[in-house]
Amino acid sequence: MLQANFAYAAGNDPAALAVSIFAERDRLRDEMRGDVLAAGLAVRECAPLAALLEGPVRPIGDVVLIDCPAPGGAALAALARIDVRAARSGARLVVSTSVAALDDVFACCDQSAPQILVEPSRAERVIALGRVLAEVPRLRVRELSEEDRLTLLRLTEQVTRLAERLEAFGGGAAASSGLGAESGGFRVESPSPGYRAPPGDDPADRLTRAARPPLPDPRLVRRIIRQRQLRARHFDGELFADPAWDMLLDLTAARAEHIRVSVTSLCIASGVPPTTALRWITQMSEAGLLQRVEDETDRRRAFIALTDRAAEAMARYFAELGRSAAQLV
């Protein structure tokens, strides 16, 4: 069993945090239950996902772990139900699934902002549990095994790099977080020294009033994407991993082409593992760069798109590059 030695801040009772586990595979349920108990937490329930649709509404834990690798209609209905309940109760939801089922699972989970893991290893499940515990105000993870500590460190470094990139994209707003509270991941040009704005003249308003350049030719953007992907044929892909930018490029081309992008497709475009890509999508959505778009004709589907402000920022970026953009690699 993976060792996850969680210690809690003084005065907190670990048993106060209950975990519910729902998975169809018996072996996996037992494995998840063992890891939860090894973390010193209480298991409220450990049952198949179908149990959520049986009998009266049952209480759920503070943390809900769900495995849903190949969901049918009943499993998706159960997942949608518990997503709503988690959002209302404040429970934290961690859902693992497969690449094939990712779009369906993503569409069902639109209320509770869950962690979604794609074909995770056992270690990745433990790390996801640790991330949840670190976010729960009344409990604090103090100690992990050496292996899990290194994994958490790598995850923290990833988030830090994201913040740094978004800070650069947004012009250094909010030094404490790298993201501006009002401008998010966007940059508003600062006026020249000595400039005094006339009454009612706000820089953001001037940006809105300014002529907005059109989106770049999608053929150009696709060419840039292909050139970036060529590097992986000759070098380790991790050397050039830049999922935030790769996703922005893909969504820019899709917007110009009037094509909707599924979460699975965007994960592929990111060039990193799906679980990592999903964390980036969450962070970029919180930064105001990406947004979830429901399918108006089928509520079981959802897509990812640039926000209007992100699309405008990309248009201005390519407009500033001008003709030299065609020579980008």
C-alpha cells in the first residue's frame, strides 16, 4: 500500500472528515478505501456508483471519490446528481475516468468544480486526496511520504509556472498571486508618465472603444501549431511543454474557424497528459482566459472556448506580430 502519512494541525479531529467512495470495480474500491484509511480519515461509505440511485437520498461525505471509467446512462445520471449535491453541501469531489469517457464526465460535472483525473495511477489518486485535504480549512496536511512529497512539489511547481506565465500575459498584476483581481490574465496598457486621465476616462474603457483587430487567419495559426509539434519528433516533448500557450493557439484557430472544441480535444492539443491539462484548464478558466460552453442542443455535452477578452488579446497579439507571424516556429 502507498504510504501517505498525514498529520493534522493541533486541535483538529481527523475523524471529522468523512470520505465517500463510489466505484464499480471491487478491487479498486478496496484499494481506495485502504488509502483513505491510511490517511487517517473516516470512510462514510464504500459502494458501487449505482448505489447513489437506489433508495432514499443518502448523506455524502466531506470528500467524495468516484471512479467512472466507462459510464452508461445510469452512471452519468448518478454522477450528475452527486455533482449537484456536492456543490450544495460544499463537499469536494474527485472523479477518475478514461480518455474515452472524459467528455461525458466533464459535461456532467458542471456545478462542483471537481478534480477530474484521467486514467490515474494509484499514486495520482493519493496526490489528489492530498490536494483536497490541503484545501480543506479545518484540516492541514503536514507530512507525506518522501515519494508523495516530491510529487506534490512537482505539482506545486507546475501551478507556480502557470501563475508566472499568466502574470507575464497579464502584465504583472497582483504580485501575490500573479493574477489581477479585476483584469485576470489580461494586460491593460499603462499610460505614459505624467498622463492624467480626463474625468470618466478609464483605461479599460479606452481598450474597449479602440478598434479591435480581427482574429488571425486560422491557417496561419494551424501552421504555427504544426511547427511547434514537429519539435517532439526530435526532442523530448517535455523540453518544450507549454500547455497554456498551445491551448490558446488551438482555441484561437477554432474560434476563427467557427469550430467547437471538446475538453478531450483540448487536452490533446495541450501536449501534456490529460489530468495535467485539466488542471491547466481549471487555472486558465479562473484567470478569465477560458470558459465552459454548454451545448444548447444536448445538455450532455459541453465545450471549452476562449473568453471574448482572451480572443481579443490573441487578435491583438497576432496583429502586433504582423507579417513576421508567418515566419514563427
